[in-house]
Amino acid sequence: MSAFRPALCATFAAGLLLAAAPAEARFGKKSSDSSENKKEDKKRDSKRDTQRDNRGSQFHAATPIRSNSRYETHSYRSAPRDRPSYSAHIYGNAIVAAAEVLSVVAETSNPRPVVVQQQRNAQPLSLRAGLNGGIMGGGVAGDAFLGIEGEALGIAVQGTQLVLPTDDGTRGTDDIRLAILHITYAPVSTDRVRWRLEGGLSTAHAPDVLFVGPSLATSLEVCVAGPLDLEARVQGTAGTYRQLDASAGIALHLGALNVRGGVRGLVLDDAGRVDGIQHIDSFVGPYAGAGLAF
């Protein structure tokens, strides 16, 4: 049952992200000039402009090969003399006895390295790669991931591109690029369950800043019926900036081809390191994709 706890945590985290409010300010982007905001607000509603100026809030809420031959020791005795000496007779018997002992030892100690090597064949490396796409925050999100791992250890690389509408209503888009590089370890690895622990670095490239921070993650894959798997993942970053990325979904294995879909939630917080004002973005939406596994 302990192997299912990460999946429950991932589902719970995704549920919290689903309840997040839509973003109004952009993560990693400087706030617009206050005078320009006042002009725009006067055009909309003078009463709203007065209320916002009175608040004065600085917080922007957002959402061995076996031998074929056996060596046998043969002893040959010379033709008996008419009168063999007693010492020669004893010496010959000793040689024969020693040869027989060596022959028995050689036969009983003959290892079978072929069988041993067959039992100790190393697990081959597995490779996972794929692309995902989804709708988040009124824009689109795309993922590319690559994982290479053995029986327990491996590495994982993932990149995410977010193309979002601008938060101030101007033309164009705001692009946010996320990336992670993790070392993975699987404490549970069977034919039906694989639970990974991950650690490494993550980066976030926002419109006005580039962040780098330590990253931790956990993921779980469980075979529920035939080629159908349940997948869940949670990743977090703390330090220079804060990031929480959670997803849960199902995957259908069609040989080497995998088709997947589910729900993903993402929270980004620049902790006020851009212009002294904290900007938080929260996104949630469905995703779908395909990949290969060898």
C-alpha cells in the first residue's frame, strides 16, 4: 500500500491546484507604470480607480565458457624389473595416488561459468521519450521529456513552454519556459509498479527574469488492467523562486507506443524578486500526448 501514497499525494495536490483562482498578474514580469494604469482606469470607471488607489496593496493575486574436453590423468608404469627396489615401488604408488587425487579435484571443482553468467545478466537500459500538449491559463502548454534508466538509477529531462495572453491586455503573448534535470532512483520497481524519487535542478525563464533552483519530485506508474496504467507525478522547487507542478492521468501502452492523457496543475511564484512585488500565477488544465518506450 505504501507504493500508492505518491499517487494519492499527486491527486490531492492536483485537486488543490484546480481550486486556484485565475491569474491576474504575470509571474516573473515587472509591474506596469502606475501613471499608465491610472489613465486606463479613468477610461473604464472613475469609481474603481478611487477604490484601488485607497487600497495601496502591493500584493498581486494570481492564479566462463564450459570446456568440452575433460583432462584425465593417466599413469604409466614402466615394465617391472626382475627385482624392483622397495623405494621405487613406494614412489610409483605415491605418484599414482597423487594423480588420482588431482583428477578427482579437477572434476569436482569444475565450475559452470556459462550458467552463472546467464543468471547474472545485467538489466538493460530503458528509454522513455514523448510530447504532451494542453490548455492552461487561457493559453497553451507544450512538454517534451526524456528519461533513461536502468533497474533503479536513471536521469530525466523535461522542458515546458507556456504561451499565455498578456496580463495587462496589450497585444502579444507572455512566454514562460520551464526545464528540469533530475537524477532518478526507483525504490520500488516491479512489472506492475514503478515508484521514482527524483532530485536535481529546475529553471524558469519568465519575461523579465531567469530563475534557477533546487528541485525534488516523485512519480508513480501502476498497471491497473492489461496495457492500462495510472500515472501520477509531483514536482516542487523552493529557494530563489517557488514552483509546484502536479499531474495525474492514465496511459495506454500499445507496444512501444504510449498514449496518455490527464489533468495538470502548475503554480509559479517569483517571491517578489523581480520588482519587489510578489507575482503568483496558477494554471490548471487537461493534457494529452504520446511517447515511445524501449
